[in-house]
Amino acid sequence: MSNLELFAPPPALAPWWERPFASLDFEATAPDCFSGRPVSYAYVIVDAVGKVEYADGAIINCGVDSSDEAIAVHGLTNERVRSEGVTPGWAVEQIASAIHNARMENMPVVIMNARFDWPLLLEEAKRQHLRQPMSQHSLELKDLRSRAVRLPADPIADEFGQYMTPLWIAEAIIERYFSALDRSSLVLEPSCGEGRFLDAFRAVMPDVQTIGIEISPALAKLAAMKGHAVQVGDFRTIDLDLRPAAIVGNPPFSADVIDAFLARSHALLPPGGRAGFILPAYYFQAALRVEEMRSRWSISAEQIPRSVFPGLHFPLCFAVFSKDRSRSMVGFAFYETAAAVQKFARRYREIATAGNGTGTTCSVWRQLVASALEALGGEAHLQMIYAAIEGKRPTPNPFWREKVRQVVQRDCTRTGRGRYALRS
């Protein structure tokens, strides 16, 4: 096959109503697609002459009662939904898989009222944290109430957690974070899609060896057609007999998937190896999660524009995870202390959050020490004060212990070696 044949534009498609198409319909708990939840779905595939080739559907129990207004429309009582409904996670996975198959078959999806049903589906997918492999091609969506509409490229992939990386940002990331790699280095791109980072390495650092892992055979084939080494499989579980110096990519935006990608990366990388990922900034919201990651990685992160992916509604960052012997964090403030406070015994966690409720003007750390000493009878060893505050979940964090030590040395009376009492 010549290059001209390989990259020739596809033949013009017949109008959608003259082709096989899929049809999707929802009923909801409320007339607002953003606050309402799906209560049932129906999905059918119709051939070119109007015959139904496949039909699927279910009642969905989201745990939310339908309003009287909604029941008057769909006729499903709350009692029936509770007794017959499937879980929303299962339902959305079934729908996502069906839409993915339609997309791969270049089949339009027809929705009676897409301006309601489509956002309803996307909102539920976000609630279920669904990750579903999708093609990079635009989904052809038709709304029978407002004639034909085409959504932006990858709308369902966007909302279900997978975004294709623009080549310019892939090249910029390589130049900024991985310029020290050399021809002996092997770089792995997990969840590589059609191979955007593989393309970028070939353009920016052509001597570096690369390999991609992709769960979708269709996407892996696209990457392989460009001359890249690609293995088909799930990066989290596929057998790999290699030792990459770096792992670079854009994983699906699901916390569970990112966790698994990082665990596999840590197992594959040598000491000093690095993993770099485009991530949603919300992945780093939880201090305890970041502290757990810090036990295995040095982490640095920089914010990048969310406009990298058109239509995205949350901030992004590029994070580098280094498998270092001595670990550090760059770009993270107060995470260690926040994680420590979350592990405090409940009484002291509440004081750290809102004070002791007396209106005192002294610092929160003095309030913590005073409360601990009062609970210990007014006098105690410093180690007992630590133990009282941290409760049953000890934390190695040195910062809060140093704050407590400063308070007892400054504001308490020393009664013996390492022992302190409240001043009257």
C-alpha cells in the first residue's frame, strides 16, 4: 500500500438515516439533566432498512427517588425502581461499551433529546468514575429534536477519563522534563493511544528507544502503522520483560487507574528512574494520598493549561515521580502537616481545625498542648503528649512534633527530664 493510499481521505458517507445506526434513550428522576439521575435506558441498533438488529435496556436504581413530575413522564414508580433497578455503575459501563462499539463501526448514535440525555449520561459517568477505552475519532451524535448535531471530538472519552495528547504539548514536555535521556535510554508510553508521545520522542529525541502499551487493539494498530513498537494489553497487568529509564504519558483521568499506573511504574523503573504524567490537579487534593506516594517517590508538579484539551473543565498539571533514595516534594505546600492533622485523635483534630471553642487568642498548637496536658492530669512526659495528640494512628511527621516541643519549652513548666506541666 502506498503512502497516498494509506493517508487518503475516507470515502464520503451516506446520510446517517441511510446507514445502520444506534439509538439511545433515557428517562430521569428530574427534569433537569444536571441534577437528575438516569432511571432507565434503552439502546438499539437499527440496520439500513429500519430493522432492529440489537436491543438492550434496564431500569437503573441510583438511590434517588423520582419526582412526581418525572414519574408522570416515565411511569416508573420509586418502589419498582428500588426492586428491579440495576446499579448505575453497571448501567453506565454497558452504555459506554455500546457507544464505543458504535464509534469503532463509524455508526452514528441517534438520541431523541440529545441536549438532555447526553449531559445526563456524562454527569452519571463522572459520578461513577468510569474509565472506558475509546477511539480518537469524533462521535457522530444525532438529536431528533434539533436535527443533526456533531459534538466536539472525543466527548465521551473526555468525560470518561481519556484524552488524546496534542503533539505540541508532548514535544514540550519531553524538552522540559526529559532532555537528559540518551540513546541508551528506553522510554515506555503506557496507554499510548495512537502514540502521541512516541511521535514526539521520535521528533525531538530520535536516538531514544521507545515502546508503547495500549489496551485498545484499534488504537495500537494506528500507532504501529506509524512504525512504533507497541504491545496490546493493559499496562497495569501485561507481562513486560524490560527496564525503562522513563515512563511518560497521559493516563486515563481516574484516580484508581493513576494509582495502578504509578504502582506498575515503580515496579518497572530502576533506582533513579522517572515517571511523568499529565494528570488532573484534583488527583493531588488528598493529603494522605500524597503522603503515601511520598513514601515511594520524589514528586514535583507544575500546572499546565487546561485548554490543552478543548472543552476540559478542570485544571491540569504535569507531575514527575522520581524513584530516588532521598525523597522530596516540589510544588506542594502544607501536605505533610495536613496529613498529620488528619491522623490526630478526633478531639485534637477538631481543635486543630476550629480551636477549642473558648475564644482564646493563643495559637492552635498551644491549645492542643493545653488540652493534652489537661487530659493527662496536668503534667506528663513529652512523649505522652505526642501520643495523646496523635491517637491510634501514629505519624512520623516531624513538623507538628516540633511545634508541640516549642510550645512546651516556651509555655509550660519543666517538672523533670522530658516532663512538663501547665503553668498556672
